[in-house]
Amino acid sequence: MITGDAAIAVVGCGYWGKNIVRNFHDLGALSWVCDVREAVANEARTKYQVRATTNLADVLADIEVQGVAIAAPAAEHYRLAVQCLRAGKHVFVEKPMALTEEECRLVYHAVRESGKQITVGFNRRYASTYVELKNLLRRRTGPAVVGCRINSPGISGSYWMADPAIGGAILGEACHFVDLMYWLLDAEPIAVSAFSLPTGKQDPIGENNIAASFRFADGSVGNLTYCTVGSRTSEGERVEVFAPGMGADAEDFKRVAIRTRIVRKHSSLFAEKGHAAQMNAFLSALQNGKTPEVTVRDGVRATIGCLRMLESTRSLQTCPIDLDWVLDGPAQ
Ligand SMILES: NC(=O)c1ccc[n+]([C@@H]2O[C@H](COP(=O)([O-])OP(=O)(O)OC[C@H]3O[C@@H](n4cnc5c(N)ncnc54)[C@H](O)[C@@H]3O)[C@@H](O)[C@H]2O)c1
């Protein structure tokens, strides 16, 4: 549990970090900003009148700082998260939590040894359209069929997230949908089979374009169609679920249809993506001494699910997903 007002530092204040900075500022919790680029840190300092630094050690030395939100590039996540946990800070890390099995183990053990909380930015769990799908699936009487189709042409060109050497769009973004399927079904993914577009080219990057099928512990199945080659005029994401006597679909955080004996549909003009709600929930979990809904195990699952998906595209085999097998390995 934390005492008094939560003091949160944001590490990495680039394209996405700016939103995290704004949200924690609006929640009255922002105390530091940290970015290796001095101009970026100073811009946030001027805008929000908080302390700024290029050196994480300054943040970690401040005993008033209770939580650190990490929005640096994915390759930095596990190292920064472990450093913050070992310094006694709670952590909100953007997805993916880690890029390899070894990184997963290091974060997992750092959480256990520090007794501090970590949560991962799986904001879809807090978006009202997906909450409606989950509430419907809770009432299902048998295994479900889930379909996620994502069009993400923005993850291309020189954006670091497009680079398969550091996880590419699959670990960088498709990890959201491994977590989403698990959370919607409340069932562990146990195996995946996947194909990608031809690899070895810079444009398009085949590894970032995947059709994958997952099998879940309760017998449910899920398809993930993830692409970066598409047009910006196609919609971004569509998720469809089916279970005995029921169906539902959600599009772009704006439209949802729940289909049982009757059809109930609604839509909104603006996409409500759940980011602010997740940051708010993180703060209140810390203030009330509770574990945030998204835990280190969720971070591990999403990374391992993506790694196995990529492995399957290379081996052309179905790959088992076994979190305990990964976590039981030795931590360096
Ligand atoms: N949840 C979402 O919807 C969503 C959307 C986009 C990005 N993201 C996540 O946000 C994170 C950042 O992505 P981005 O697109 O803003 O990248 P970016 O490159 O625009 O910004 C990263 C920032 O981190 C800084 N940085 C790099 N290493 C650092 C370090 N060791 N310490 C402190 N600062 C460091 C860089 O100078 C840069 O300002 C990623 O984890 C990404 O997955 C989440």
C-alpha cells in the first residue's frame, strides 16, 4: 500500500509517453519526467511544472516516488522495470513487458523478490466495448470461437516497433490481442499455429503480417489476423466472439453489437480506449494495497504467446504455450 498522494514518475516521454504524462498529471500524481533526450524531458517539465531528468537514478533516489510508468522503446522495458522494482518502486510498464523468455523470468523474479507491483499497459481490458464482450462471454455455456482482425499500417518504415530484430509489430502490438483473447475467455492459451507473409524483405516486413490460430484450456479457439501491409482507409480493429446461442462484435472502440435472441447495438463518435481508466485503476490499486488487475503473469503470457506464434511461422509446427515451464527456468 502507498501512503498519501501517489507520486508517479514517467520514464520515456516520446510519442506515447506524452499521453501517459498527461494522464498522470490529470490524476494529480505526476512528480517526475525522465527521458534520455534532454529536450524531451525539458518540454514536459515546462508544460507540467514537474522535475525532469535524463538519469533514471535521480528518480529512483527520490523516496517520495512510489511508482514509475515506463514508456521507452520495448527493448528497454525489462531492464528499466527490473531496475525500478529493485529500487522499491511499483511499475506500470507499457506493452510488451519483455521481449524474450529470459527477460520474462527476470521481471517475474524481480516482482517476487521486491514485493512491489507491476502492471502492463493492456488498456483494452478497460475499454467499455471489450468489457461488454467479456460480460457476455461470462454467461456462455460452452467453449467459444474468437476472431481478432487488426490492420495497423502505421507500424512500418523507420518506426522502431516495425523492426523484427526487437520484436516487431507482433511483440510490439499484437501482444495486446493475446492478452485480450485470454481475458475475454478467462482461459489460458495452450497452443498456437501460425503463418506469416514471406520474410526477408524490408517492405513489406513479412514477420509483422500473421494469421494465427490459438487453442485455449477450456476448448475455445481464437484466430488472430494481424497485418501492417493494409491501407489506412481500412478500419483498425474488429473482434468477433461466438459461443452457444450468442455472438458479439466490437469495432475500433466505438461500435459494439451483442447478439442473443435479440440484437443490441450502440456506437459512439469517439474511441474510448481505456488508457485513462487503466492508469486510474493502477493508482487506486496502489493506494488500496491491492494487486492491479493486469499482473506480471499476464505480461509473461502475452510475450510467450507472441514468441510461440513467431516460432510457429518459422517451424510450420504447432507450438505449445506453457507459462510455468518458462517461469520455472533459472533466472540469471
Ligand atoms: N498502449 C498503447 O496504445 C501504445 C501505443 C503506442 C505506443 N505504446 C508503447 O509506448 C512505448 C513508447 O513508444 P513510442 O511510440 O512513444 O516510442 P518513442 O520512440 O516515440 O518514445 C520513446 C521515448 O523513450 C525515450 N527513451 C529511450 N530509452 C530510454 C531510457 N533508457 N530511459 C528514458 N527514456 C528513454 C526516447 O528518448 C523517447 O523519447 C512503447 O512501449 C510502446 O509499445 C503503447
